[in-house]
Amino acid sequence: MAVLKEVPKRRLLRTWKEIAECLGVTVRSVERWEKQAGLPVHRQGGGRKARVFAYTDELQKWLEQGAMALGDAGDATPPVRRWTWLRVTAGALAAAAVAAIVCWQTGIWPARVPHSWRFAGGHLLIEDAHHRLCWEKHLPPFDPRFEVETQDKVLIADIDGDGRAEVVLNYVPADVAEKGGSVMCFDHRGSLRWQYRYGVSKTFGNRTFAPTYRGNLLRAVRVHGAPRLLTVANHFIWYPSQVALLDPRTGRLLEEYWHPGAIYECILHDLDYDGQDEVLLGAINNPGEGLGHVALAVLKLPFSAAPRHPVPAGDPFPPATGGGELAYRLFPLPDTGRAAGWLPRIASMAVDPHDRILLETTAPESSAIIYYLDLNLNVVEFRLSDNFAAVHERYYRQHLLDHPLSAAEIALLGKVVAFPAAPDGNSPELSRFWRF
């Protein structure tokens, strides 16, 4: 019999393994319980690559409601409880029969619980755990790049804490250059609850940007116990990116943060062990002309909880989009990338079981640099991909570079620079840190 390990408050479980460990059973058991007994497991995304997650308080409630009466062949129910299990099962069957008669007489049947999603033509289809259709929506045409450039297309989760799963859609219209994208929230029955349009007209420096943003990432978060929806949207063509904290009940904007470049990755982790997750954003910092640099921004929840650092007069690295970060780091741009005109990107970002932040940055011809950071964002270890030196040598022989790869240059590729706020990633002043 599974017993939920004691936890002080709601905690997010991000994998099947974490869910199984929390319940004290096998992964195979929790996968079966989800299908057969309604174990409250949520999914972000669709298909085989969908990310699963669960909340400890929902698992506790599921246990208290007696769902474990179904038993488990993989984790055998103790013999002393078998008669109790039979009696509970018989009672549950009788209750189910009575409920079925009432539903048949009244014509009211319980709604199916949204579990997964898929697109078919211009329709969004929401299905339950048994792949039965819950509801569908016909939507206006999407932007052709929606399928490739939007990472989190749909989020199915109880984002507002009402005990029911909502469906959140990153909608990018075909005319995104004119109208901009939005996030749409549907209730468990498919009724549109609210719609929030990303971005606003915004001025940074001497440029004003129209509110034409493309949603990219969705996260259900908790801020001191209160449910919130965190969204990330990148500008349709230029550099600003908006990170918004929304009220999941109404879609009202509560707080926002602006970054000077597109954001591609977002993970949540309690960096300072205060019980509240921080937001880690993997991005490219490249306002204006230039290739820019890979960046890591850390935000508090709420965003306003981070201290604002004063900007000294004559500071060569003033905040490009207003600041507000708890911490900020820029990573080097390899000279192979500069020679090839390669935009620096983050291939992956994660926190491993040892509380190290793993971050992989891309370079030309499938080469890469891998960094391990501690929770204070200091470099613990880094390594170049096996083909990095060979690509550098070939560029040197082709006269694309004027020097071979040296030990000093390799050391500089492991140098990650801290800033009090996001600077201009194309500032000529940055060359002082990386002299290749």
C-alpha cells in the first residue's frame, strides 16, 4: 500500500521517478494508477515528449479519498487488508451503479478530465487519460512557424487551484506581425475563460517596439502558496522578450520582466533553499546589431522581490531593458561562431540531482560548450565538445581565424561574467572579458 511521504507543503514533482518515490512505489505502478485509478498527474505538451508533473497535496488528497482501494499487483496489498479491499471495492461498485442510474435519469454525466492534447487541421482536440475526446475547438489559422518556434504549445494543469484541470493555449495567429500572439485559458469543459495578449508597445533606448509577440513558454507556478501562470513571449522580429506573471483565474497581468533578446529555456528551482522557486531563463542577449552572447537570467517570484541595483554614473554596462534580475550571467561567444556568423543559442538547460546547473551552448558545425554551474552561478566545470578543436583548426587553416586554439583561449571559453542587470550583449566593452 502506498503511503505518501510527509512533506511540509505543496511541492512540485517533475518526473515519473519523483512521483513514484513520493508515493513509495514503482514507476510502473504510478503509470498504471494514472490510467486506471485517476492518479492526478498532469502533462505539459503533447505526444510522447510531453512532460509529466504532479503536486504532492493533490496526491495526498487522492490517497485520502480512497482511490488506493484499487490495489496494485506490482506492490502487493498486504493479506491482512484483502477482505477490507473487497468490501471497499463492492461498496464502490454499488455507489457507481447508483450514480450511473442518477446520471441516466437526469441526463447529466460527469465531464471527462482533460489529460492530453493534439491538433487536427485547425482544431484543438483535448482528450482524457483513455484518449476519449473531452472537447474540441476550431481556431483561426496559426502562424506557419508556430509548430517549430513555439516550445510550449498547450499546458494542461490545475493552474488556479480549483481542483479542475484548465487548458492553456499559446496562440500565434497567422497575422502575428500585425496582431501579435496571446495566451488563451479554457476551463475543463472547453469554455474560454480569458485571453491575454502578449506584450505592449515598449520603448528601450531610442527605439519603440510594436506589441507583436510570439508566445514560447508556459509554466504553472506558486508564489508563496498562491497559484500563478508564468509566460514567456519573444518579439516577432526584434529583440525584446516579455516574461509575464498572470492571475490564472482572470488572466490579469500582475508583474512583468523584459529581457534584451529571445528566451528559449525556463526552469524552476529553489536556488537559495527558502522554499520558493526561482526562475532560471536561458536566452540570447543581442539587442541591436551583432551576434550577442548566451545569457542566464535569474528572477525571484514575484519579480519585484529582487533588489534593484543602482546604476553608477558612467557605468559601461547599464541595464538594456530596465533590470530587475536577481542574478545575471553572460557566456563567451567563441571566435568560431563570430567567424561563421553563428547566433549563440542554448541547446539545453537543467538542474541535475547534485544541484548543479547544466547548460549547453551551441557553436558552428554541431560543436558546443558544456558548463556546470553551482547554485551561486559559479562555473564548477566546463568542457568543449570533441569536435570543437577540429572546427577551430580548420577555420584557422582556411584563414577564417588568424590564430590556432591555445590553452589560454580554452580557459577564457570557461569564463562566465556576472552583471547586476542585463547589459547590451553587443556592447564593444564586452571584449575586455574575452580576448580571443
